[in-house]
Amino acid sequence: MNETILAGGNLTISRFFALDHRAYEPGALGTKTKEMLGLVSSLVLRCDDCITYHVIRCAEEGVTDEEFHDVFAVGLVVGGSIVIPHLRRAYELLEELYG
Amino acid sequence: MNETILAGGNLTISRFFALDHRAYEPGALGTKTKEMLGLVSSLVLRCDDCITYHVIRCAEEGVTDEEFHDVFAVGLVVGGSIVIPHLRRAYELLEELYG
Amino acid sequence: MNETILAGGNLTISRFFALDHRAYEPGALGTKTKEMLGLVSSLVLRCDDCITYHVIRCAEEGVTDEEFHDVFAVGLVVGGSIVIPHLRRAYELLEELYG
Amino acid sequence: MNETILAGGNLTISRFFALDHRAYEPGALGTKTKEMLGLVSSLVLRCDDCITYHVIRCAEEGVTDEEFHDVFAVGLVVGGSIVIPHLRRAYELLEELYG
Amino acid sequence: MNETILAGGNLTISRFFALDHRAYEPGALGTKTKEMLGLVSSLVLRCDDCITYHVIRCAEEGVTDEEFHDVFAVGLVVGGSIVIPHLRRAYELLEELYG
Amino acid sequence: MNETILAGGNLTISRFFALDHRAYEPGALGTKTKEMLGLVSSLVLRCDDCITYHVIRCAEEGVTDEEFHDVFAVGLVVGGSIVIPHLRRAYELLEELYG
């Protein structure tokens, strides 16, 4: 789907996508930490598609089950009970990924 | 001021404060990482007082200048230009702390 | 699904769930009023799953049709037209519950 | 200041202000309950001016100290720790009002 | 569905719906511009149903493909990457409408 | 202050600032329309600094008093009464600018 968006030819939009990719590349912080930052941000902003994306990326970067729970705990306490339905879907995804 | 709130004697509120403290204690992830999670969450939710608190805590946990910028970059890309005024105040605080 | 989350064994998360339960138990305000507070909060924060949960709990606590409309009216005026799609789904649920 | 806004002569805006007033008039629910709904909404949406307004209106409608704490507890659990700075200012206001 | 809501007979709610209609009628700004304002607001507030509604209304008012992309670019930069999933669905809708 | 941020030397952040500038340059839509889109977005997201910036830019682009009110009316209806304190400050700024 991103191809359709980029094919639209709007330069601001395509540069934003490049920047979005760039933000998670290793720098002073490694990609694993940056992906956890992306995950907790998605959680408190309550965006299911973003949570799904970052849970998968975090798993690829080696985030363990207990580390996921720690990220979720910070997101839940900062964002409140309104986060719970999104947390449920994140756990369902973790189960699919790890069984 | 937290004392006034806790003196109010509402058990749900005082337990929430204890939980808020607990979420940043070392677990599978260390306190430094958890404080960066708290900082990026505060940034995308655009809460100046929370940003101030977590910038100070991150500094105490040894987050370097370049690491701060990496956290800010993720927060800015996820949260958009609406985050910029809060980012400005975070930089002002960093300057006060580090000169 | 909450069982899966609680089975994860993260103490901050399980305590948050206990606190979330506690917040709606009768105190200075009764559970009916507290559930209406939870409903209007869910409405202005635009969380469908939370709205569904609190509509059902409000109905169990005896909130009448006219009282529901009053809660919705406050939520709509405070939260604006962005709330309307969630209001629609709340009305659909009310129809299912009451016919 | 509302006078300046209304003097602007935009009919959509002036009708919105009339509607905003109307939402808290007694109906199936009394004004006291409606003002508590407005307060908790302002709290989870983190609007200091709105919190100040509804705290004062709630106090006028006879909301007691313990009832305020119950409203705050629901707002804190639903909205998360990001609500705490606003809660602090609400408590400061309560102290000013009641000593 | 709006009929069910209006049949509920709550005057605040029905007047809000009238006001919501009024806000997009031609005034100092034409309906086309106002619908683009409604679209970008829906985008940064991340409400899919609202985006769908305003994309269709914008198309009816003659907003061109390139103009849509400009609206999306402002919404993406202001709202950040959290807006991307909603942008994807907006592009899917545009493709359905225009092929 | 932007200079301090850019002097920090984080490439993601400096590119974001360039993109933020780019989004309002004339394209399929002119800068005046784009600035009104930025203004209504800032209004519904309730960011005072962003509102101030876009009100000034809109004024520079020739947005008239009546056009401002139309933008505000859309923002108020979409975003709800929670927007009112920010609307007040926008009107104060307009008065300062135009007397």
C-alpha cells in the first residue's frame, strides 16, 4: 500500500516516509531500543496498526517476553486504562508470534 | 504537592502513585531504558511537566546528549510537528542541566 | 483475554487491572455515577471497546435511556463531531440491549 | 473574553456556545452529575482551563471533597499518569476554594 | 443511523448535528475549503469514519488528486507517523473513487 | 531556539524541520489554504504555540477576519468545547494583530 502512496508523487509525503524509516536506524541508541520507543509511543497514542508493526519489529530485534511486558507496563501506567483494549490485541499478537 | 494529593486519603489515587513509581524500577529492562520510554511517551502525548520530569530522571540515569536526541527524533517523527513546541522546551531544559 | 495478560506475570500490569476494578466500586459516589464517568471519559477519548464495556455496565446499574442521552450529550459537546462515529456505535449497542 | 468571541458574529460559534451552556442544564440527570461528567472529561483530555471551570461549577453544585476525589480517581485510572500534573493543579484549586 | 440518534429526542444532540451541518456551508470560505479543513482535522485526530466522510465530500466539491495529496501532506507532517495507517485507508478510498 | 535544536546535529530532526517548512510551500494548493489547514489542525490538537504561529502566518497570507472565524468554527465543531480556551487565546492574538 505504501507503494500507492509513494506513487502519488507528493515529495513531502515520500520524504516523510524516508524520515520515518531513518528514525529507527542505529545511532547513539540501537535499533532495539528505538523500536521499543516506537512501540510505547504507539501504545499511548492507541494506534493498533502501529502497535502491530512495532511489536513485529521489536520481536525481530530480539525483545524478550519479559521486556515486552515491561514496555507494556510503562505504556499502561502512562496512558491509563484506555490503553487496555490495545494491550489485549498486542498480547494476542505476541501469542501468535511465540505461541 | 503529591503530599496534598496523598493526604486526600483516596486509596485508588495513592495506589496509582505507588504503581507509577513501580513502573520505572529495574526489571527485564533497566531504569535507564524505562525512563527513556517514559520520556518518549510524554513527548508524543505533549505533557510539558512529564517531559521535564523524565528529562531530569534520564539525565540522572546517564542518558547522553546524543541519546536524548535519538529519543527526541523518534518522538518527533511519531508525534509530528505538533510536538515541536514541547521539544523546544526540552532542549532549553537540557541546556540548563548541561550548559 | 485478561487472563492471558495476567498470566504474563508482570506485577505492575496485574496491579493496574486491580486498580481499574477498584475505581468503580462504591465510595463517596455510587457505582452508577462512577460508571457514567467512565462512559463519558471513554466517549471523549474515542475508545469503542471502552464505550461498549461502560454502556453495558451502566445498563446493569440501571442507567435509563434518557440518562444515557444526557451522558452522550455532554460527551458530544465536550469532544466535538469527531465523537459522532463512536456515538453511532453506542446507539447501536443500546438498541441491541433494549430493542 | 467570550464577549469578544461572540461579538465576532460567527453564527456557528455563537450557537456552539449556547449548546455548551445547554448541555449542563438539568434533564434526566441533574446539573451536579453533569458537571462531574464535564470535569472527568476535562481531566482525561487534560485541559487545565476546563478543569478549573468545572471544579468551580462542581463546588457550586455541592460536590463534596470525597466526591471530588472519586471523580479524580476515575479520571486518573482512565487517563493514566499523564493526567497527574493536571490533577496537582486541581488539588491546588480545591485548597484555594476550601482551605 | 443518524435517524436513530435524532429519534432519541435529546435536544442538545440534535442541535449539535444541525451545527455540524452548518459549519461546512459556504460563508467567507467556500464549502470546498471548509471540507478540506474538516478532512485535515479528521486526519490529525485519526478518525477513519470522519476521514471517509470528508474525502467523499471533498471529491464532490471538486478537490483534485494533487490537492488531496497536499492536504494529506500537511496532516502527515502535523500529526506524525501515527497518521500513516489512516493515510493508507484514505488512499485506498481515493483509488475506489477514482480508479 | 530552533537554532539550538538544529545545532544538536541530529539529522532526523533537522530533516523534519525542513519538511515542516516544505509542507506549507505553494503546490496544488496555495500557501494561504495550507496555512489555514495548519491552523485548524493546531486548533483541534489544542497546541497554543502552534495556533499562534499559524494565526500569524495566515494573517501574513491575507486571511480576513471572517475567514478566520470560519476556520475557528470548523475547529470548534470538530474538536468540541475542549477547544474553547485555545479559541479564546486565538481571539486575543487576533485583537493584538488587528486592534
